[in-house]
Amino acid sequence: MQFILDGIQKGIHLTATLDPQVMVIVKLSLFVSALATAIAVVIAVPLGSLIAIKKFSGKKLAIALINTGMGLPPVVVGLVVTLFLSRYGPLGFLHWLYTPIGMVLAQVIIATPIITGLSMAAVQSVEQKFFLQIIALGATTRQALWIVLKEIRLSVLAAVIAGFGSIISEVGAVMMVGGNIKGQTRVLTTAVVLETHMGNIDIAIALSLILLTMSFIVNLTLTFIQQRKAR
């Protein structure tokens, strides 16, 4: 029990003193996950919205693929991205393996289906008559879709929160693609795994507390924005 208390105290100390090594890890964690979430939102929200309102052959298959992607194992994503970015892979010329950009790519693949699926469900929850009414008033499909998204912006923001939450705590893919290199690709989740394997339980607990606190603050901010708009 004492080592748990020591870990908590160490976590508070490392955070309060802004330990340089910890801050490097925290900044990289935020950069990778925030950038990946932003890219995923740009791709997923329009994609999910279009699939929801458009009628096309293979729509059920597309929805099934998205739903499957929402439960995609991160280690599988890590393996696929590693193979593609490896020296002899199709994207090896980019030299993204064991770099933060490669980690961002892996996290985008994880977050995109989640945000797409939740955005699609949110748009489908809107009465079709509402969408058709906007079209009848002279709006283009893009304008009508934008109005619908503004109406369900709280649900879309919830999708963003879910997408961010799925990758900020992810470890398998980023470790495989990033390599957990100190000062370059080591993020909080991979640092926790490393310290635990090395037997530095107190440091692992400290880093875990920082990860939880950081995740809580980001999600609290997004939730505050969501509830403020709801009021």
C-alpha cells in the first residue's frame, strides 16, 4: 500500500514542479492525440453525415464497415500502419515510422470510425422531413447539411470527445508505430508500460495520475462547452 501512496506523492511532485522530462512526454501526448482528433473530425463528420443522408448501393455495407471500425483493435492498426510505413512498405519513402507523424496516422485510423459512426447516428436521429424542408426552401445539399449539423452540434461534440478519449489512452498502436523512443516518440501511455516493466512502479503510478488528470481536464473542457451550448 505504501508504494501506491509514494506513487501518488511522486505524481503530485512531478506535476507541481513541472519536471522537464515529464513535460516533454505530456506535450508530445497532447500534440499527437489533439492533432489526430482534429484530422479525424475533418474526415469523419462530413463522411458520417453524407452516409446518413445519401441513398446509394452498398450503404448497408458501408455502415457495417464503419461499425466494425469502431471496435478495431489498436494493435491491428499498429501492425498495418507499421507494415505500410516500414522500409519496404508502400509508404516507406515517407520515413514516418518511429516518428510522431506516424503515431498521428495510427491514431487517426483509430478515431475516424468512432467519430464517423457517432456523427452518422446523430444525423440519422434528425427527422428527414426537416432536411427535406430546408432543401425545399432553396438550400443546397451542403447548406442543408451544415444547418443540420448546427442543430445536432452537441451530439457531434460528444462524438469528438469519444474519439479523443479512445486515442489519448491508447498504447498498442503508438508503441508499435512510434517505438517508444525517449524524447522523440515516448508518450504517457508508453512511458507507463516501460516504467512498469522496469519495476519503477512509483513512477508508473505518477505518470498514470498525470495521464488521468490530463484526460480529465481536456474532457471536462469539452463537456463544459457542450453543456454551455445546451443551456
